[in-house]
Amino acid sequence: MPSLFVTMKGQLTLGRDLLAHLGVRPGEHIEVEKLPRGELGIKAARPTGTIDEFIGRHAGKTREPLTIEEMNEISAARWTAAKEDVWQ
């Protein structure tokens, strides 16, 4: 069983093999659940939104199709907002 080192800041680093087992890549999130007897359960956090919700938020802004650059800006802004919500 792998063991993890706790830094002076109280942080843990998961090795590549554990991240691969979870299916997590850099920049993605992990959910942690407190279990009885001082144990933790961890799993990859999966997005909960749908493409319809994403498109619906921006459908009324313009009648012309979005360019790839505009789509990238929208998705990057949403990713940044979600990331900030989680880590605050």
C-alpha cells in the first residue's frame, strides 16, 4: 500500500500511479470524503454541468455562430470561475 508524506504546510502529493488509477490529470480536482475511524475516501471529481447548460448561458448574446476563439474564451472563463469557487 502506498504511503504519502505530509509536508510542513499539511499538503500531500499523490504519485503518478495513484493519479492514473483515479483517472486524474494535472489541473483536475479530487473529491475527499471523511469516513468513520479516521479514514478518507478519495475519487476524481467529475463535471456536473451539461453542454446544454453551457450553450444556453451564451445563446442570447449573439445570433451569429461563435468562433473557436470565442468558445475557448468562454470555456476558459468558466473553468477559472469553477476553480476559484472550489479553492476558496
